[in-house]
Amino acid sequence: MSSFISIFMLLLPTVVLGMVPRAAPIFAAALGENIDQSAGTLNLGVEGMMLLGTIIGFVIDFKTGDFVLAFIVAGLASALLALLHGIATISFKVDQVTSGTAIWFIGWGLSGFIYSSLFGKASSPPAVKTIPTLYIPHLTDIPYIGKLLFGQDPVVYALFITFLVAQYFLFHTKAGLNLRTVGEDPLVAEIMGVNPDLYRYFALIFGGFMAGVGGAYITLSLVGSFYFDMTAGMGFIAVALVYFGKWNPLRVLIGSLVFGAVYVLYLALETYFPTTPYQFFSMFPYIATLILIILVGARAHAPAALALPYIKEG
Amino acid sequence: MNIRKPIQIIFFIILALLISSLLLLIDHVSPIAGIAELISGGFLTHYGLVATINDTIPLLIVAVAIIIPFIAKFWNIGGQGQYIFGSIFATWIGLELAGSLPGALLITAAIIFAFIGGALWAMPPTLMKIYFGTNEIITTLMMNFIAVYFLDYMTIGPMEGSIAKITHVPSSAPIPSPDLLPHIGGVSTGIFMALAIAVIIFILLRYTNFGYELKLIGSSIDAARYAGASLRRDLLLSMVLSGGIAGIAGMIQVFGITTVLLPQVFSDITTSFGYVGIPVALVASLNPLITIISAFFFSGVLNGAYAMEISFGIPIDLVITIYGLMMFFAVIGVMINLGRIFRRSGAK
Amino acid sequence: MMKGIVKRFPGVLAVDHVDFELYPKEIHALLGENGAGKTTLMNVLYGVYRADEGQILINGKQVRIRNAVDAQSNGIGMVHQHFSLIPVFTVKENLSIGLRDGGFRLNLNQIKLKIEEAEEKYGIEIDIDKKVQQLSVGEQQRVEILKLLFRGASTLILDEPTSSLTPQEVVNLFKSLRALQSEGKTIVIITHKLYEALDIADRVTVLRKGKVVFKAIKEGLTPQALTEAMIGRSVELSNYKMEKVSSRNSLIVEGLSVMGDRNEEMVIGASLEVHAGEILGIAGVSGNGQKELIESIFGLRASKGGRILINGHDITKYGVKGRIKAGLGYIPEERKTRGAAISLSLSLNSVMHDHWGQPYLTRGAFNYKAIRKFAREIISSFKVAAKDESVPARDLSGGNLQKFIVGREMMRNSSFLMSVNPTSGLDVGATEYVRNEIVSYRNKGGGVLLVSEDLDELLALSDRIVVMYRGKTSKPVERKDFDKLKIGAMMLGEGFNS
């Protein structure tokens, strides 16, 4: 037992420093999904949107070397998928689970297809330079928290700002209240002069963009190259995190950081326990998701109109 | 039955294929040539047709398996994990009992074990739903990933075959040939089991109280409770059946096609029958008999995509997108009223 | 103000060339039976529906009202029967939805001040920091009115505002409506209760089958004239034939306690007894435990104390299925989510309470021939307008679906029937039909437990009435002692020890 504790203490700095970048892609997708679900649309296609983001981000960065452009195009590509989901679920009232699954497949297939079409099945995969860390002078030198808070890459900062904006938007602006109204009861929203379809489209497109950014972050910041199905369920974990976060971005952020820590922890533990089959460590994030989702259970109040199409009468 | 809907769905699926074919332009392949190759490679050549029928087997079984809880709107996305656990359990008992039992008995034992394996793997999400109200889409999916890693561990670890130890290509030892499912003209006899399962589940859903209660639950949980349905029992039973049948698909694949237990890669669509079963079932409007057709069609598209890969170098991953698009358009085809749109534009 | 309005729904001419005038600062009653087109007409004025023909004029100028926002910017506001409120939001949040002025930021403190100003001006008192789900129906109604005033409405339309209020609350509502009138507001009350119209209105317009049949100012109006105008003939509304059937069979509830959804005790030691051949009415303001009581008797909600007996047989431990088999039937208020599985065919819906045995389940297999036959019998015996038994239940109109459900529950061999608001939202024909069927079920020796928010309905149909207040039941009131005001007072807690 004491050896476990000592290993834990040993790992603590690694985990704390490493969890932020590991949390970033999940959080990006989860933040988008949070906004989606607050407006009443369940987007299960987020896994496919992230996957599309991984490849589009990679291709653009590989061809142009401009990582900012890469992130934006990746986001837009996934937003396009989200638009498809919107057309099906908002305009055609298709069941959201079915449409989401279809979108997942479309993005999943496209990621592998585009990669293989452009790069073939090369034995040594092409790589891009991962995006640079933005050290903020002096502040990074603050002991313990300096590197954690000020030693991240620019996308992490951008994400944090997006989080602040989203949190403020959802709970402190009129449009945010309107969006949550759409998620609770689209008919009431309509009577009060709020166009439910418009808000749902907006939320979906934002959610798609964020999923694309999250996907691109995996290739461009964490790995530097592309491999097949590299999100490995992160999109679905993001959906789970929204439930865990009870539709509050702040709680979603906390959940994402816990997940970042889980990822770092299992990678680190693998090296400490070389005799234990690595597969058991690889199961960590999925088992953690199961535990997390049990902890939340069904007790939270979900947006009342979540996953229900809005069908007007008359 | 209304004939309009099926025609519309077929129309939209063809539309999806046409749209997919435009993606071939990325690889500088003519969409028309690509579609032609897809059709002939999947359905017309002898080799392609045999492969298509063989792939129909696991696809059909898994799709029928997930239909059962889907009817009750319990979204079991975990077909893949249940399929994997069925194959692990079946392979294990097959290797354990090899030589000590006659082939037919051993195959029966393998089927039973596959059923148990798949059903067991379906239980955690089901019980979590019953006792904690968790979202089954997420839990069943997580179980898939855990199953993939567990399979990986088994094929490299405890169940690693002696040949694999030398070649370092992970797999189990092979099932001895007397215990395998026989083939007729290259087609695995598993096809008869698959068809039988489809028919049995069709009857089960249409003629039993259990099937009726699933339909009630799918329509409205409150109405089902009002009608005296026992939700927990129905949910549990539907998932035992679903997981178990998906497990049988895993067994039939090992005993009929691969002969060894192989690890899986997440992204490899050619082994992801558990995932492909979802669009297969949904496009068939959750009808087990129509699923026979849609499983055959999806399987043909897969083998047609192989042919495109060989002839034109089109990456096989395209087929996943085609599946997605077919599902996407098929469900829009269900919702839309084409007749009305045509009439309206005609009237102007 | 409204000229030649026509609104058609598939197969129905809901509003037929209606002219409707409204003068400033009047209280105008729009009277008519259920289904006469009153709500539809006002929904056109409020922009919920668009008229197929006709025009709307305000102060002589034609205006286009395409949605509720257009209506609101013309000073028109409407309170629907189902409130347009988000239960999990606070009152002030509800009042802030869709606000356009004052920038991007949601400044609840500033809004709060403004709301309080409005509250003071119109004499409405509500704790605006509370969540709507914590408020009573009467309070929620005041929130709705406040919301419209807050948006600058000068004309208020209230759709059946008294339907779920106690007589005392009605008095208060009318008092505040008069106060609003003296503040210069114009008010339209949609109602089917003619005494209410006579009580509050300055002028009355009566609609029947989508047409205006009568317009008058209040002076000199008689109830008889209005009744004739509404129904087209003079009839007595409560002419249900009541025959006493003597029987010792009964449904007994003893000291039942039930928890609600929010983990609070909603039914507290309730006791009642329904005899075969009688209708026992349960009166009460909604939310006083009626829902939980009925659900618990049917086995949909666990009880935490007490007993339920059918003909002396204890069914407390039974599940829903066991209770149905013991002879219990139930016509729920929620037709489309509970009483029927709307995506399934009428055939499949016809056996919701018979799907476990002969003749519909023979040797473990569904006998579709027998099931279809039963569905056809319900359709023909209960005059359900449906193409055939294979159409999905969602294709039926509300009234027809209700007839189908009533038919299903009555054609089974049940001995006791529970019914909750059986006529809510039905048109006059369907209402009368359903009420007559309930009475004839009783006359054939069945026992009925009737829960209704419509006190008039209870007074017309019941042999005895029990009042529920805060989860407790009163002693039954015999028919000869029925007194609307007295029962109204009981609904507000008189005679209950707190």
C-alpha cells in the first residue's frame, strides 16, 4: 500500500502538469456538446466530428504549416457535419440518436478515407511540428502553478477564454436564457419571440466547430501525426462529461480535467508496472467514464426538451 | 402496408450511393466507374458474391440482435463488445474441449458459451440503466472499448497460440478443422443459422407478449407501465437476448471464417460488424426479415469497396462514410413526404 | 377588430367567417361550448395560427400578425390554458425570456426592479425569486398575467382562466381583472361557463361551431338566452339518468400514503370507498395528491402505507397487471402518453389491458384475428372516427382517441373504473358522449372513481364527492348536500386539520 502511495506522490507533478493538454480536446468537444444539449439537441455525432477534425487539421497544417488556419478549417469542416445533423433533426425531425450515429459514421469514414487518399498507407507516417508552448515570461517561473497556468500552448488559452465566454453567455446573457428556454420548451420560446430552430442550429454549429477543434488538437498538439480512429471514443466520453457536468460548463471543465489526469495517469502507470499488461491501463478512461456516469445517475435535471424534435402545429 | 415509404427509402439509399461516389473524385476516379466496380465486386462476381454472403452472416445476426432492445428504444450500441465476448467464450470452450467431444456437440457447446459471453457483457450497462438510470448509449459504447482491449490482451496473453508466439502476429490457436462449420461452395453454413435467427426473432417480436411489451416501451414508457408491462424484466431479457445473439455472431465468425481468435483495431470496419449492424438494423426499420436484405446489401457494399480498393486504390474507409450516408438518407426518407412535395411543385 | 376570419384544419372548419370587435377598456367574454372555435379564434389574434382568410384591424388600421411577437408589439397578450412557463426557471427568468431591449447582458437585478415596479402598479404579489414549479396554479396564472403586462400588453386574452381555480380563487382573479380594467386594460375571457361570463363581462360574444351566433352587452342578458345561443337549443346540462344500484362490492382505500416525484409525501393517510353502482367524485385543486392517489391505486406508484381492497380482496402488494386482473380499469388524463401507445395501431392499443391471456394470447402467441375483431368492436360501439383498426393511434383526434380509450376500458370486464379529467379538451359532442358512457357504466353496476378539476362536472355526475387537500381526504359529501361554495371552501382547506 505504501508503495502505491509513494508512486502516487511521485506521479503527482507529472499528472498535474500533463492533465491540461490531455483534457483540452475532450473539453473542447464537451463544451460544444454542452451548448448543444442546453438547446435541446443531443449530438451523438461528436465522435465523428472530432475524427474529421483530426484529419482536416492535420492536412491543412501539413500543407500550409499554419496551425491557426488548420484549427479554423478543422472546426468549419466539423461544423458542416453538424449542419447535416441539424438539417436531419431540426428540419426533418429525424430521431436524434439515429442521425447522430449516421454522422458519427460519416466522420469516422471520412477521416480514414481522406488520410489514405492523400498519404497512402505509408509505413512511416508523415508528421507535423506540434504547436509551440506559449511560455509567458516570469509568470511561468512561479513555483508549482507557474507552468500549469502559464506554460500551455495558445490553443489551451483560447479554449479557456471560450469557456469563460460560454459560461457567461449561458447564464448571464439574454441569448443564453433564450437558448436554455429552447432546451426546456421550444413552444414557450416561440411564443416569447425566440426562434427555436435558429437557436438549435446555432448551438449545433458551435458544437460541431468545437468538436473539430478538439479533434485537430489531438493531431496538432498531442501527437503531431495522424493515425486511424485516434479519438478512440473521446467524443462519447465528451457526451458523458456533459451529463456529469449537469449542463454547466464549469462542471464540465472540472470533469474534463479529471479525465486529463486519468489519461496521464494510465500512460505513466504503464511505465511503472511493465509486467501488468498494458491493455488494463488502456481501459482506464472507459472504466472511469462508467464510474462517472454512475455517480451522476439520472438524478440531474436534463433540459426537458433534450432529444425531442420541435414539431409545430397549425 | 403502405408502399410509398419503402420506395422512398430505396430512392434515398441510391441517392446516398451517388453522393458517396462523388468522393471518388478526390482519388481521381470516375464516380461511374467506381459505382460499377462496387456493384460488380460486391454482387456480380462469383468471388465477390461468396464473400458478400459470408459477411452477411455476422452482420445479419448482430443487426437482428440489436433490433430487440432498439424496439424498446433502448439503444444498445454495444453489439461490438458483445460480439467480441461471444467469440472469446466460444473460442475458449472450443479449444478446451477440442478432441474430447464430437464436432456437432462441440459446436453446440460453443454456441451456448458464445451466448453466455455476449449476454454477460451486455449486463453491466443494463443493470446500470435499471439501478442508476444511466444513459445506455454511453455505457454500452464504453463496454466496446473495454472489450477490444480485453480481446487484445487475450490474444497476446492467455489464449495466444503457439504459432503466434513465433510469428508475433497475435492470434489464438486454431479451432481444429473437424469442429469448424462446414462450407458449401465457399459459403459458410452459418448462413442457415443467421437466417433462422432472423426468422425466430421476427416471430418472437410479432407474436409474443414480450415483443408486444417492447413495442409499448418503445412507444411510451408511461403507456407500457400503464399496460402492466414489467419494464425491468423486459429490458433485462431483451439485453440478455441481444448480447447473447451478438455473441453467437462472434462464434460463427471464428468457427466459420477466421478459425482463430484475432485481435481488433478500432478503426477496422471490416471486423466491426457490431457497429455496422446499427445502420443495417435502422435502414431495415427494425424489421428482422427486411434486415436479411439490408444486411446482404451492406455486406455487398463492403465487398464492392474491397474491389474498388484493389482496382482503383480507393481506401476501404470510404465504406464507413457510405454506410453513414445511407443511414442518414434512409432516415430522412422515412420522415419526408416526397409524394406531397412532387404534387405541390407539379401544381404550381 | 377581427373581420371575416376563417381558419381551417385538415377536415375541420374551425373558425367560419367570424367578425369580432373589441372596445378599449372593456371586459369581453368569448363564450361557447368546448370546440366552438373560441381558442382558435384568439390564437389567430395572438399569431399562434395564421388565418386562412380575413383581416385584423387595430384602431381602424389593418395589421399583420404572423406570430406572438407581432401580437405582443401590438399590445396583445394571451394566457393559454397550459401556461407558457418554464418550471425550473425562476419567475424573473421566465419574465426575461425573449426580451429584446437593454443590450446583450441579462441583468436580473435590473429586471427585478422593473418587475417589482409592475407588481406594485397592478397590485400583483409574487415572490419572483422562486422557481415557477414551487408556485400554485393560481400564482402561476398571476405570473403569466404579470409577464404580459411587463411586456406592455394593453389587451389581455385569458383562455379558460378559471378552469383549475377554486371558487375563492376565481373571486380573487375577477377582482384583479377589474383592477386591471380600471388601469385602462382591455380583457378578453374565453370561457364555456356562462355564469362567469355574466359575472365579469361588459359584453359577450357567443361562438357556436365556428360561427358568431350572438353578440350583446351585459344589460338585460338572461342565462337562458345565452344557453340557447351556445348550444342551439335549450337543454338542462345535468340530465344524466341516475339509477341507484345496490351491491356490496366496493373498492376501498384505507389510510393510503404515497410519495411524490420530489420525495415529499403527496398522499397522507387517504381513505375512501367506492361502491359498485356509484360514481365517487374527487374534488380538489390540482396538485393536492389526486394524481399520486390514482397512480398508487393502479399500482404505478408505490404506496408507503395503507391498504387497497377490491371486493374485500387486498391488492396492495399487486403490480399493475394484478390489479387489472382484479377488475380495475383506468382512463388516464394523459391520453397520448399513457392511455395509448400512439405509434402503434389501434389493434395493438385495444389489448393494452388484456395482452396476457385468452382470447388474444393463445398458447403464447398473439391471435391477431381476435385482436382486430376487438378493436373493430370498440371502434363501432363507441363511434370512434377512424379509417380502420390498423391506423396508428396518433392519427386519431383527441376526442376520438379518448372515446377509444373509454371504450377499451369499459368493454373489458372491469368492475371499477378510475377516470381523471375525462373530458378535458374535448368538444361538446365528445364531452357529452363520454359523460353519458361513464354514467351508463355506473348504471350497469360498475363503480367509478372520478377525478376532475371541473367542479361542475363532478357536481353533475357524482353520487358522492370527496375533497382532497394537501394529500388528505375529506369525509364524503352526499349528493343531496352538494353545495358549490361549500365544496370550494373545502378545496381550499376548510375542515381539514393542518
